[in-house]
Amino acid sequence: MKSVERERDGTGDTAHDQECYRCDRDVAPARLFRLVSEPPAALSHDYQTAERFCCPDCAAAMNLSEFSERLKAHARRG
Ligand SMILES: [Zn+2]
């Protein structure tokens, strides 16, 4: 069984991240989506801000990707 968290214990040291945290696919750093989960102030005692990197496919699967206005305009025309 493979843990998504691996040995990273939330120290925030993600400088060498080059793979999607969901599917473990190797992705060029320039093509990784950065997901930041920032807790509301009321929960900041219990949670800390988390940062993950994922590939465009997974971002789309989670409905977290948003196409640029340029692409949207193009789609609307078609
Ligand atoms: Zn992925």
C-alpha cells in the first residue's frame, strides 16, 4: 500500500516536488498545478496551510482547473 503523504511530514519542504501527488506521475515542474489549502482563521489552531502539486489531468478531475479566458472564448464560438 502506498501512502500519498509518503515520508513528508508536513514540514513544507516541497522544493523537489516533480510528480503529481495524486497519481505519482512524473510531471515537469512547469506543468504542475499548485494547490494551496489555507484553513480559515477559526481553524488555524488545528490546521496548517497545505501545499500540493498535481498534474493537469488530476486538477481537471477534481474540478480545480479553470481554462483561461482565451480558451473559453474559443470554446464558446464552437
Ligand atoms: Zn495526477
